[in-house]
Amino acid sequence: MSAVERFGPSFHRTFAFNRSAISALLSLAGRFEKEPGRRMTREVIRSETLLGSIYVEAMPRYAQASGLLDSDNRLAPLGRYVAAQDILLGRQETLWLVHYNLCKHGGIAPRFWGYLVEEVMHAGDELERDQISQMIRSVTESQQAIKVSDQTAADAATVFLKTYSSSDSLGGLSLLQDLGNGRYLVLEHEAPPPLVFAFVVADYWALNLNNTSSVWIDEFNKTGGPAQTLLMGQGQINHAMRELSRMGIASVQLTQPPYQFSPLWRDQDDLLERIYGT
């Protein structure tokens, strides 16, 4: 799979993201790093873990789309830190980074994932599964040129909504509440930790702002930008920037508009070290 090729809308095989299953994959990938020549094929995963036959297909795709494994099921940089410091995927930082990778414009998750976060995840709004299903069909056909059946769209909607409302998935972010009967409430939630914001800005910078030393902070409010992907309001962004300035890893001018931001971190690995405390 190339860096820009996305999974199709049924990559999940009707299962939501599952933290314990992903944890098992990271543990196995970590073990295989010490055994050169061994590859995490589907058959190996089935024989070395307790994952069922469909999980063996779906969960590696989630791990890849989440930035935890690469396309050969080896630990990606984020996955290596998570495997070492948060193998149960319980930390808020990990959940937010998984969420970001599933949503980002340059990622490999189906486009509908980020589109839904951008378009419908507004605190206080009520979502209906049928409405989400229709949106998935529309964005997948228009942006990925994939024809989508009613059942495929319905399954994808269920998986998306369950991922954000279930404690076994990304429910720890407190973004959605299951109201029953296919209805969900978008919740008020705490902003991601400032270092997560910095990591997402660094990724956005690498994709969009190469050879740029500073920007007006309005840059981060663009469609698909850090603020929208992390569901952050302007006050939350300003707070995160002040914290990053206090840590000495960004230079921030917030005294009078136009506000300006300059990163001082070395690279994304520097930020991962700070996030996971290694």
C-alpha cells in the first residue's frame, strides 16, 4: 500500500477499533523486533494470539490506519512508544493520537472517518446512524470513487459510532454517548494534552508548511487542520500554545492579533519522547 492509498469503507469487517486486540498486535510486533526475519502475517497472528479469524483481518488494518504499525505490520514510531509505555492503550495521549491518525487527510483510513469528524462532531448535536450512513456513502463515492451498498454504509456507520462511544475502543475520549435506538449525543469534552496538539501541528507542518519557520495561528483552523481534527475551540488552542511556550518547545505571540506560532521542537520523535516520558 502506498502512503496515499486509503483503505476502503469495509476495512473494519464490521468490528469497531478494539484496544485489547490492538494491544495484542503491538505485543507481538514488539516480540518480533527481537526475532529478525519473522513477519506478522495473518497466519502468524492467528497462531500467536487469541484473535478470531475476522479480527485477524480487521485489527491490523486499524493498527496501520492508527499509525501504530506500518504496512508490513512492524512497529511504526508511535507504535514503538505505545508498546513500551502504554501497551493497554489507556492514556489520553494515545487515544487522541490514534484518533488523529484515523482522521488525518494524509492518512490511510477511509476518507469518511475524518470527514465525519470534521462535519458532524459538534458538541450538543444529536447524530442518527441512518444520517451517518448516508454521509459515508456520499463521501466515499465522491472522494474515493468507490460504490457503496446500503449494508456497507450501515456497517461503517455502526463501527464509527461504536468506536467513539465504547470503552473498549476510543470511548475514553468522551466524544460520543450512545442514547440507544441508533441515536448518539456529541459530548463536551476536555481538550487533548498540549503535547498531542504539538505532535499534530508537527505532522500538519511537515505536510503543508515545509520551509516555513512561523505562521499565523489562523492556519490551524483550516479545513482538515489541527483544530478541526482535534475538535478544539480557539480558547483551547490558545491554552495549548501557552503551555507549549512555557515548556520551551514553541515560540508564541498572543499579545495582539495577528497571533503567531513558531515550533522549536526538533522533530516528531522529540515530541513522542516528551509525551511518553522516555
